Amino acid sequence: MTGSAPLAPPLSVLVVDDHAVFADALAFALSTDPVFGRVGTSGDAAGAVAAMEDEPYALLVVDVDLGTARGDGEDGIALAARLLARWPTSRAVVLTAHPLPQVVRRATAAGAVGVLAKGAGLDEVTAALLVAAGRSDVAASFVTAGADDEGASLTTREVEVLQLLADGLDVRAVARHLDLSVHTVRDHVKSAREKLGVHTQLDAVVAAVRLGAVRLLDPGRGADVRR
């Protein structure tokens, strides 16, 4: 008589999102699945680090927009990279309301297993976490940054211009920094505004930050670090 295969231990999950209602709802839903054991939440980077220091979680679900509304200088992708560097056996899945190709590329470069649209259903999140944990090879609903997406996304130059604007440069300073004409820079800003569906330069920067394509300057580093 052969014994049955041992059951895999429950997976621990930390949900990091500054929208407490969303984080609590997702954590509760995951906790009802026997695949998952310890499920925690954190609303900011400091809380996430403290939770990992207390007892590291195997899986991280991190929202891209974390901290951007407060201007903390570190969004969810940057936090995921920091956590994974310190706890390399953990795995991260990034959530975003606007999965632009460059956001996907940033998240992947940061070490995340993949990016999920924030509107994904619980079954999709569960499937993604099982893939991240190496317990499933079923294709998860991760967003990919394929070549077909490029036409609808911000170009590298548009992101570069918006990043410099976010760093505090004005249009003329951006033009000098990139060795472009002011007219060309304004054309890049106009194109970015149209793609992001906003009407002002400031709104374009804010939208790009919320999408994770642009990072706010870390206040501790001072202004205009790119000059």
C-alpha cells in the first residue's frame, strides 16, 4: 500500500495597497482559499517592510500606485524591487489599473513574476499567485508588453520628457537637457496628453506617475538631480 503524496504547505501572501478597502477585501477573499494560509495587508512601504521583517511572506501582491498620491517617491514597482532584493525567495505580482507596456517592462525588470490588471477576478489573482509560487504551469492572465501595444503606449521619448517634467524641469530646460527644440518637446507633451486622455501638461505628468511610467523625485535627493 502506497501512501498519498504530502500536501503542499499553505502559501503566505502580503497584499500591499494604500486603498484599505481593496486590500482588506482581497486579503479576506484569499484567506478563504485553503491554498493560502497567513494573509496580511499593508497600506504603505514602511508597513510592508516591517511585515516582512517580522516574518517574510512567500508571495507579494503590490499595487503600482502605492505612495504616488502622497509623493513618497517610491511606487509599488520600486518597493517590489526593494523587497525582492532583500528577500529573494519571495515572489511578487504587481497590480495596476492601467497596464501600459512600459509599466509591464518596469515590473518585470524589477523582478516581479508578472502584472495583473486591477480589475482581474479573484480566480485570476489566485491563478497568478500559484504560477508565481511555482505550483501551477497553467497560463495566468498576466499582461504582456508585446510589440502590438506600442502604438497605443507612450514612446520612450515621451516618458523621458514627462520624467524630466516630474523632476521639476520646465519645457525649456527639458529641451536643453535632451538637446531638442522647445517646439519638439511641446509636441511630445501634446502627444502624451492625447494618449493619456488629459488636457494639461501637469495632468499628463500626474497620469504618467499613477500609471507607473514616471517616478516622482525622492524628496531626500533634492531637486533637479538630472541636470
